Amino acid sequence: MAAPRGTIFGMTHTPSLPSTDSVPSPTEQPLAFLEHLYAVAVQRALPLQGLARHLPAPPKGRTLVLGAGKAGASMAQALEALWPADAPLSGLVVTRYHHIPPRPAGLPQRLEVVEAAHPVPDAAGMAAAERILALTEGLTADDLVLCLISGGGSALLTLPAEGLGLEEKRRINRALLESGASISEMNCVRKHLSRIKGGRLAAACAPARVLTLTISDVPGDDPSVIASGPTVPDASSCAEALAILARYRIDVPAPVRQALEDGRLETPKPGDAVFAGQHVELIATPRQSLEAAAEAARAAGLAVHVLSDEMEGESREVGKVHAALARSVAQHGQPFAPPCVILSGGETTVTIRPQAPGTPRGRGGRAGEFCLGLAQALQGQPGVWGLAADTDGIDGVEDNAGARVAPDTLARAQALGQRIDQYLDRNDAYGYFERLGDLVITGPTHTNVNDFRAILVLK
């Protein structure tokens, strides 16, 4: 009988997060326990958890809501629930396809939410960006703009610079995604090739007051990097964008390259008067989610070690480093004593390997590739289990959040004739873990604080 397609946290039908009310035993159900920690981390990042304490009083004028990101629809619903019923509220938010959560019963819809493509932009995203920019016309100093920004906004809020068409922007975006460039490098280029990112949306809102409410999905929680900072001053330069394009051998049309060289595509900088009186509030961060998971693990009687919420680098290599650490703990009790949980977050990258003509392209994302590297380097180490998943519920462009690794992962794969090195060579984490029934499938979680990784080491 074929292996099941993937785990849905113990379910076989509607994708969802498990309840955090009951806690699986880490010794009797190690993988279910890791899935519980992931659910706790995601729950901490849900917008309603952090939005309320950052909302201002309604302004003298009107309140306009503009937003973009994978968490955009859930942020909009949270705002609709929290904003005074007798205070006017209107606006437009764009989110990823299939990322609009069910509307709570009795909650009136006051904001429009539309969908577009991620991670490669499409015409729907460009139309939404044009509409959002148009809504800023006529704003006054008495008005308040609430900008709801979350990860994924770079692709969803696409408005190419003059001389750059959508198809060229899509090609450049796809090349960046496959190059192995860091998120800050990608967003530096995106800002300078846009008419709305890199602080330009804030400039369009002047003289209204702008409050940006953001969920961080980037290492370091730099608001200028989240969704390419549409409302935040940009310290990067056209020269840096050109250097990144050169580093990864990505071509741009000659007129656009000339505009970058001339500085005509420069972004608004820190200290610019358009940012006077504007504020940014982080309502959820990767560190907060890791700490929530750590608290849940401690409550189960385990020691917890949070490595970092800012890890970057090649996913498979980061997986190998985590494996070396876990093996040392399991075999020598160093640098940590088992039983323990090791947590980390951040945003790793996957460099797509070239394939021979006619070879099917692999499927998978950062979390799955991390698990391939982890499983390969663990070598079936007894007493070690691992899970990696994207907190938005989507690993790359597939339907899984990530994958999980057990001491018998390699043995079960070998029994099916699967060689892990071949799957790594073609970046096919999805195919490897699908046959094992070890995909983690949750469906969209309606938030996004980036990668979540947890390793359980028992005695």
C-alpha cells in the first residue's frame, strides 16, 4: 500500500493547525510534540494577538487602510474587529491566493481584500498596487493611514518602475528567487525597480499621518526589509542594487540599467520630510514565536535552547549544521544535555541546481530542503527527531508547510529505493518526504514570521 501523502497533524482531511490545548508526550509522540510546538509558534503570530495594543484613537479626518502580505486578510479582519464600530474605516488589502480566512460570524466587512500571486507577481497584484496608490490621492493632515504589512508584500504589491514591464519584472523576480540571494539583497533590487516600495507609498500618503503595523518575516526584524518597506525610509542605493544584479548575473533592460546608474530610481532616504510623524509598530516577530514554543517545551519538562531567529544561508547546509549539533548532544551530551529541544528561525535560501534537459524539475522549498540536509547528516541518529516548516503554511510554492525527520527516515526511504543525494541534487524535498508520508500539511495559517525549526533530542 502506498505511503500516505503527508501528515496534517494527525488528520487526513481538512488541513488545519492542531489544537494547542492538549500536549502530546515528547517521549511517546516525539513528532506530534514537535508539531505542537510549531502550532504554538504560529498561534503567537496571529494578528489579533498583537494588534490591539498598537491601535491609535480614530483621527479627526478619515481612516484609510492599505495593506499587502500573506497575513493581510487576517490583519484586516483583526482590525475590523478591534476598530470602533462607530468610527469610519475603509481601504484595500492584497494577500496571496487562498489566504483569506473564513470570516467570523457577525463581523461586518469594512475593508476590501483582493488576492494576487506569490512569490512571482502577476497582473492582479499590479492592479491592486495601482489601486492602493490611487487611494492615497487627496489625503490631508487630518487623515490617518493604517498600513498592514506582512511578509510576501514584495510580490503582492508589484508596481514596476518606468520602463519595466510586468513580464520583465516577473523574470527578474524569478531569477532572484533561484539565485540564492538573501532576502535583504532581493528586496534591495525590488525597491529600486518599483514605484510603490522602498518608502514610496509613505511619500504618496503625505501629509496624512501613517502608522505601519507589521508582522516581521525577516532576520533582524528590519521594517525596511519586510515586504520591501513600502512605508519605510530606504538606506540602500541604486549602486547596491546594480551590484546585486551583477553578483547574480541577472540582466535588466538597458533603459532601466541606465536609470539605476543615473540614480533616477533612487528611493526616499532616512531624514526625508515625507516620513515626519510616521511610525512603525511590530505586532509579531520570529523571536516572539520561538519564545512561545520554548515556553511550551519547558512546560513539558524539557530544556530549551533557542539558537537564533536570524539564521540565513543555504537551507541544506543549515540543516547539516543543526544535525552536527544534535548528534553531539545525543552522543556526548555536549554542548547541551539531553533531553532537550533546539529551536531556530530566520530565512534560509535554496539555490536551484541546473538539470539536464528533459529532467523533471524538483519540488520543494526552504523547510523541506533543510530537512533533506538534516536527515542526510543525522545518518539515522537514534533519539533525534526534527521538524522544519514555514509559519505561513506554504513551503515555497507547494501545498505543504514543511517536513519532519525521524531516526528511521533514511532507512524507510532506502526501502522505497530513494537515494537522498539524488533528491538533493534536483532540489526535490517534496518528492522525497511525500513518499514517506512526512510532509507537514496545514494549509495557509494566515500569518507569517518565516522559518520555524525544532529538533528534539532524547536520552
